[in-house]
Amino acid sequence: MSTYTTNEMMTVAAARRLPDGAVCFVGIGLPSTAANLARLTSAPNVVLIYESGPIGAKPTVLPLSIGDGELAETADTVVSTPEIFRYWLQGGRVDVGFLGAAQIDRFANLNTTVIGPYDAPKTRLPGAGGAPEIAGSAKEVFIIMRQSKRAFVDKLDFVTSVGHMDGGDARQRAGLPGKGPQVVVTDLCVMEPDAVTHELTVMSIHPGITREQIIEATGWPIKFAANVVETLVPQASELETLRALQERTDAAHGKQEGAE
Amino acid sequence: MADICSLREAVSGLIHDGDTVAMEGFTHLIPHAAGHEVIRQGKRDLALVRMTPDLIYDQLIGAGCATSLRFSWGGNPGVGSLHRLRDAVEKGWPHPLAIREHSHADMANAYVAGASGLPFAVLRGYIGSDLPKVNDSIRFIDCPYTGETLATTPAVRPDVTVIHAQQADRQGNVLLWGILGVQKEAALAAKKVIVTVEEIVDKLDAPANACILPKWVISAVCHVPRGATPSYAHGYYERDNRFYLAWDAIARNRDAFTAWIQRHILDTDDFEGFLRVHAESQPEVSA
């Protein structure tokens, strides 16, 4: 069996969740990597939409920015940014919004704005981008991010994009059109919201990872499903495709450190 | 009617201290040359608007040209932070910057409202988000037909919008293609429009539905080859990803930033001069 990194496990596990043929609104960084891996493996008919305007993008290398020329050149069509948000996202054409974040809470609300108080920030993050309306209007939301106590927090410093709010049927009562986050994939495990409380619950644990590691990397008392399973290890074909994609990307852009 | 002139003339005649200025371009076609010229001419107190401030506004903010910023995503794409933006917000250097932050959908709708002559835009957004708590220009209304709660945002109405495009013809009609972002809306929302172009051609060879801005909505067209560098111009040159990476180290430090601005912008006459100095210093910064 081949060895793999925790990042590779996370990307592969996230890619597998994307249904073939889904229309997917993709954030840059980890979501874009996972969505393109899905397109090259289990979901060849997935339609990738990027907020800069490309619809049906099929990049051979991963974009460094959300508006890379590669996305336009490989797309079925390129529309304006207002059209993307008005007709395609708000119009209800997006099945899956694929997002990352700096912080997440137990109900999968997301922070990409600020760490610390808004007026005196400890760390100023880039901000909202397309995420608030993707989180609201996509039929489902998938989240991919590395797990640590700093990222998986008891209370968000700022709610940029809405998940299940304070749980239960809060989201439905607020009148949000989409179902909200349906899965969170990390480098340690896969979580899904509980059917009733909508609190994130560990459903599968990546091979070699312990429950203690997950508890240790979560800022609230994390719940485990009664029938937690082990995540299927990355298959040779998945790893081969992912590594080839990364190699092509590195060759095109130069190797990136900490690129998101 | 579009005046074909130098970028120096366009910036000096059309952009004034205190103006609301939008320089748009979504990763693609970012009008960097025009941003430099605004710094070179020492414009002050600008109210800047742009979805993604990018390096162009990091430079303007760090050079002290701006007093406020309306935006929706303030990072260095694929690299990390915009350090000059952060320094202005967190430490008030070189002076405090008032920020009003929105989402992309909001900004895109706000430009559409501006281009449509409406005072505000309506969108389904922000429910459950803290953004309306820190930006009182984001408000909510009840739909008069269904009762649904919808968000509103004030239209963007710039005094001047600046964009970069691939081509203009000799009358000043402008053609752009590839990723178009909000440029058309930003141009039509503004009182005055400056367009820098890669090339001036005899005839725009464009199909019927191409994105063309007719000469009569444009104030000035300026021929500035490579004027979007380090962003890209589809069909002309690629994004200089290495410079986006190198900018991180330049912008992280106030002295390094000030020295870079001095050498590359203030000590050069125009964008051609910048490109010459930039070519000399590129190996140094990426080494």
C-alpha cells in the first residue's frame, strides 16, 4: 500500500463526496483542489463554477487565483461576476457550494473576517468574498479545512457566513433557501451535522487517527456518531491523479508555500 | 466622447483629491499602470471602491492616497495578506483607513444598481452574518410582494472608474474579453471613465455579443501596453505569479515598501519607466 499525507487524505475524502453531475460553486485553495480531483476521478460530469465568471471550468492545472486565465479558457462559458451571483447562485442553479474558512463552530458557521474584536483585530483576515451568499443559497454546502483548536472553536470571533446558526431548525426559520453545511472534511475525520440538532458529529475517522487527536483538535466537546467508521484509505488511482495535478500546478506556477 | 491621451493627462485631468474612485478587474485586467500614476501624482483623500483590493490598492493605501475603502475580499490571492491594507486598518499607517466591507454578491449587485441609475440594490443575502452589525450601510427590507426579508446595499456611483482592456479603436471604442468581473457595470456606474488598453487598432474585430464599451461612455482612452502587469491580459500576457509572491516581503515592512514605491513609481516618469526598473529589480526580489 502506498503512503499518503494527511492533506492528501483530506482532499481525497472531500472529493469523493461530490456527486457526479453536481453543479459546484468552488472557493479557491483546498475546495478547488478537491473539486478538481473529483472531476478527474469519481465525478467527471461535475460542473465547476468560479465566482470570477467561468462556468464549467476544466482546468488542467489548479488556479492560483480565482480569476486565472486557465479557468476562462477551459470553461463552457464565461459570464460577468454580477451574472454569476444573480442568475446562477441566487437563481438557485448551484447544487453544492464548496468552502473553506479560518474558523468554524459546532454548527458549521464560518469566520473568514477577523480573529479578535472587529475594531481591534488580533488578525485581520481577507473577509467575506463570495462565501456568505454561497452559504445561504447553494442547495448544500461542503466544507474542507484542517482541524485544530484554533480553527474549530467554541465561539466564533465573527460570523461571516452562516451554517446552522444556533442549531435545530434555526436556519429554516430564518428563511435561508439552501440546506446549509452537509459535511465537513478535515485532515483527521469527516463530520456531518446531526439530523435534529445540526451539531457537527464525527462520522468517519481517517486511518491512523485516534479519537483523542480529534478531541484535542476541537474547541468544544466534539460528538461522535454511534457507528463511527474508518475512512477508506486513498486509492492508488486517487493519489496518482492528485499528485499529477499538483505536479502540473507546481510546474505552471512555481511551488507555493502556504497557498490558500 | 473618448479622448485618446496619455495616462498622465487622463489622471491629472479626471481624478481629483477626495474623489470616489473604482479601479476594477477581477484578477484579470487590473489597471495597475493607472494605480501607479495616481500615486505618482500624489492624489489624496480618495474614497476607494473595489471588490478585491489586490496589490493595486495595497500600493495606493500604503502610499497614503486613500481615506476609505469599500471592498469584499482583501487578500493577496494565493499568497496571503495585503500587509499595507492590514497596517492601515490595524495600526493607522500611514493614516487611518475607514473600511466598509461587504460580500462579493453585494458589491456586484451594488455596481449593477449604480449602472442602472438606482439608489440601492436588493439581494438575498447576509441573513445570520455579522457583517450588517459592523457595516450599517447593509440593511434589510421586506419584499412588498412576498414579505420575504431581503438585504439592501447602496449603489456604487464612482466619480471615476478606471479599467484596463485589451483593445480600443482609433475613435476610442473599447473591447475586452476573458474574465470580465464587474468592469462593464463599474464603467457604466461612474460619472467619468478612464480605460487603459494594450493596443489601439484600426478596427475591433468583435462578434455581435462581445463586451464593447462605446466611445461615448468613456472619458479617456490611454495606450499603456502591459498596463495590467502584474495581473494579466488574456491573449497578451500571463499573470506574474512570482511578483504576487514577492510582494508579500516588500509590503510586509514599511521601509521596504516605501523604498519600493520611491524607486519604482515616484522615481520613474511613467509605466514604461516602471517596467524598465521592474525588470532590473525582479531578479533581486525573487532571489
